Amino acid sequence: MHAKFLRILRHRFVAVPLLIGIAVIGWNAYVATHNGGTVRGVVLGPDGRPLAGATVTMMEQNFTTNSDRGKTMTRADGAFEFTDNRSHNIQLRAEKPGVGRSDLVVVRLYFRAQDVTLREPLRVAKHAG
Amino acid sequence: MIKKRTRRTWTHASLHLAMLAVSFCMLLPFYWVLKTSLTGENIFVYPPSIVPVHPHLFYYIDVWYYIPFPRYLLNSVVVSVLSIAANVVFNALAAYALTRHFRGRGAVITVLLSCMMIPFQTTIVPAYLITAKLGFLDSYLGLALPTFSTIVCIFVYKASFEAVPRSLIDAARIDGLSELQIIRRIMLPLSTSAVATNIVLSFIWSWNNFLWPLIVVRDPLMQTLPLGLSRFLSYHENTTGALYAFCIMVLAPGILLFLMAQKEFIRGLTSGATKG
């Protein structure tokens, strides 16, 4: 009985869908625990030091359009955080009057509202982008 | 003796070289689609890069989210499952009837073979009218209805059923089995290759069907993957990577099913070729 069950389990018509099913369930479990919509990062000024009080704009990118999805200010350590991202394809830009603005940074995510911390800081420069 | 062996080695080597060349030609377009889906490289770029440069999976994610891909996938799966189930059952019934001797059997076979020459496009208007009369427009049943039975698959079954020894069927009949029980308990278990061939062929035909869903579906949420692909194209022109990713996502289930059932599929087709 045990051997018969194992033989059925090892059959490719059972094993392949089973493995796919396990992978799908595993992926969905990962998504469900990491889709808080948090986007974290740091903004650096032209001198390379953290820039406080800069405005960071988040835009949602579609096929043809970029729509504004929110703004936040950087803290004293230059860090910023969005908590309401619902997209998988966003763009970020930091700006501070009198200092300059950063290039538009495209952030691609593997699923909607994925929690992410930017590896590279947004660099504000006088004549950027 | 050595000369003979050397000649055989050379024949084998040249045969394998030829097969490699043919395989290369067959697989190159697939590789190119896969590579473009991972890089988004424009097909007109010159010189083209053979190896993917900076590959990523984000085009697949775009396809998943920008259009209702999961819904299209569900529609295609439901239609294909309906089509497979109907083909496996109805074709077996038809094929078993054709293995029996009755008056007009030759005429029925001739009519079926003749019908194979009529393209589906010519019968699409009556098919639409019948589906509309039955009230199946914009439904899964309506999408799957024309693929419920295919003549090629009937003949695949027929060839396989004819290989079952007559004495076995007679013994089953003496044991009190009805005709339906003979098909279910004797014929189908002894014709696994034909069943696999029916599954693969009906799946591929219903999965790739474009024209019939285009005509029978009004609701955008009832569209299948091939229709979704054309809708996707109409959204935006400059989506090379996402478009190729969509193609891979449409092709993948069919390729996977074929790879799983290829042994039975080829056996089913070749048995049909030699005994039909």
C-alpha cells in the first residue's frame, strides 16, 4: 500500500502538478507576509551627506502614464518611508528647494505592495534629471 | 568488419549532426522569444545579442498585473478542461461505434474523413447560430462546444480500439458487461496512448483557439489567453519584452503538458499510423 502510494506520487502526472502547487502556495504565502506596501530609502545631498527636509514623491508607473501616488519628507537622518504603495512599478524622486533634485529612480517590485528598502540612496544634485 | 563498423559510426554521426541542425532551427525561435521576454531587447537591434544582457523577470510581472491575466488564465483552463473531458468521452464513444460492424459504417467513415477537409472557418456561421440558439454565448460551455469532438482524435481512438483482441471483448460481454462498461473497463485502460493523444491534442487546440472565442465572447472577463494577447497588443505598441513574456506565459502550459505526455502522445499517433 505504502509502495503503491509512493509510486503514484512519483508519477510525472502527479509529481509535476504537485510541485507546481507547492511552489504556488509557497510563493503566495511569501507574498501575503511581505505586501505591507512599505518603501524605505535614504536621500543624500550634493555633499554626499543625508539630506533632511527633502520632499520625496512616489509615482505609479503604468504602460503610458505616471500618476502621483504620494509625497513624504525625509527625517534628520535623510531616511524616508512610504507605507501605502499598492503598485509593482513605481518611480521616486527627491527634491529640496534651494538644494536641487534627484534623478527619477524606477523601482521594480516582484509583486504589488512589496515591502522594499532601496539599496541605492536618492542623490540630490543641483542640476539633476 | 572494421570497415563496416566505421561506416556505421559515420552514418550515426552524420545522422546526429543532421538532427542537431534541425533541432537548432526548431528551437532557435523559442530561445529568441524567451531571451527577448527576459531583456526586452528590440527585435530590430543590430547586431543582435545572442546571450541575454541584464535579464530580469519584470516583464512577466507587468503582464500579470497590467491586464487581467489570472482571469484569462482561468478562462482558458476551464475551457480546456471542458474540451479535454468531452473529447476523451465523446471520441471514445464514437470510435467504439466505428469498430463495430453495422450497415453504413463505411459511409459514416467516409463522411467523417470528408468533413476533415472542411475548414472550421466555413462552418463558423452555423456554429455561432447553434450556440446562440442554445443560449451558450458568452459562457464557458459556448467557448468549448465546437472543440467537444474532433475527427482526428476519433480515428486515433479507433486505431487503438481495433488493436484490442476481439476475444477480450467477447469474454467481457459473456461476463455481462454492457457496451459502456466495455469501453470504460476494457477499451480505455488498454488505450492509454490514445487517451494521452486525445488529451494533448484537444488541450492544444482549445488552448490556442482564437477565432471562435473572438466571435462568441462579448464580456471582456470571459476572454481567453489568445484574445488577451491581442487585447494586450492593442494597449500599447512599444511593449516588446512584455509581449514576448505574454507569449511565453501562454505557451508554457501547453509545452509542459506535451513534455509530460510526449511518450504516450507519440505512441498514440504512431499506433494510429500503422494500424489505422
